Amino acid sequence: MNSWLLRGLGMASVHVVTRVVLGLAVTQWPLHGSSLRWVSLAFVVLVALLWGGLDGIRDARTAVDEESGADLTMMWLKAAAVAGVLAGAVSWLIGVTTGIALGDNTLFFELTSGAAFTILLVFLPAMLAVTVGRFLVRREARKSGATAAPAAAGAAGAYASEQDYDVVEAAEENYEASEHGTGQGYYETDQGYYENDQAGRQQADDQTSGGGRHYVDDAPTEVFEAIKPENGK
């Protein structure tokens, strides 16, 4: 069943049931007829508002963007036309065949003026609710996107800050190691180079009495002269 036909039949049923209940209530409490009519009118409008609002919310959540939504205007216009004509005909038939006071309107009136009033009573509230439902969902989506962007930027900034901190900390450790002779370099003395370990420091101290050595990050590579063969061999 088409969506517009389903909504048209549903709103026609609501309209007919409301008119029947109104007719019975007016017969029971004739002095409150005006108030009962306003309550019935508000009920029909409320149903159209709720149904249209649900359609607007559902369409906004499923659509990729604002331009790709469903054509709810034509759907609800067709549904309102079905509801107006069908509700007028059924109400006239119930009024003729039963003793329920549904008015003395003719079939022509029910299918023209009465149907036009029902169409407006269904279409206008439904479209208003569709617009509001779409607006609320899209506003919530924009808020969610605006909140997610600063959060992602903050996380990236925090990650970069941690990296910078690690780099600075590593540089400070290397500097302290070079100052205190605890790195992976060598001790330089007049006698040569000694590795930066307990044995190397002890040898350097023995050679210089602890005063003539200093720490270097790396020792120069010793260059050996090429061996020349004797007698050209």
C-alpha cells in the first residue's frame, strides 16, 4: 500500500470516528455542543501534527543531505484529498442510515465544501509538523558535528603536545648524560680513549688522576696506514 493512501485512510478513519463520537456527545449533552466541537477539531489536528512530525523526523534521519529528502508535500496532499473525500462520503452515509446526529448536510456538500475543509485540516498541520521535525533533527546533527570537530582538534593537539614533551625530555636526558658522563660516548685523555663504563672510567682515572679526562659523545675513528709489501711483493 502506498504511503499517501495509508495516511489518507488513517486520517479519514480518525475524522469519521471523531464525528460519530461528537454526534453522540452532542445528543447526550446538547448544552456543551460548542466546546465538544472544538475538542473534536483539536483532536483531529493533533493526530495530523503527530503523524506529520514523525514523517519529518524519519525523513531527516534517513536522508543523506537536505536536498535528497522524500517529497512529503505531495504525499500529504494526496493523503489529505483521500481523507477529505472519503470522510465526507462515509459521514453522510452514516448520518442517513443511522440516527446519529452528524448534520443535515447533503452528499454534494460533503464531497465539496466539507471535503475541502477536511483537506486543510489534515494537510496544513501535517506539513507544519514535517517542517518542524526536519528542522529539529538537522539542528541536532549540526550541533553534534560542531561539538565533534573541536574535540578531534583538541585530541590532535594533546597528542602533538605529548610528542613535543617526549622530544624535549629525551633531549634533556641526553644533555644531562653528556654533562655527567653517563651516555654512550667515551672518555678522552692524553693516553687515548676509554669506554664509558666502570672499567673505562677507572683506566682514565689511573692515567690522569681524575683531572685530565673529559667526556665526548663519540671517539674519532683511528686510521691505520696501509701495509706496504716488502720488495714489491
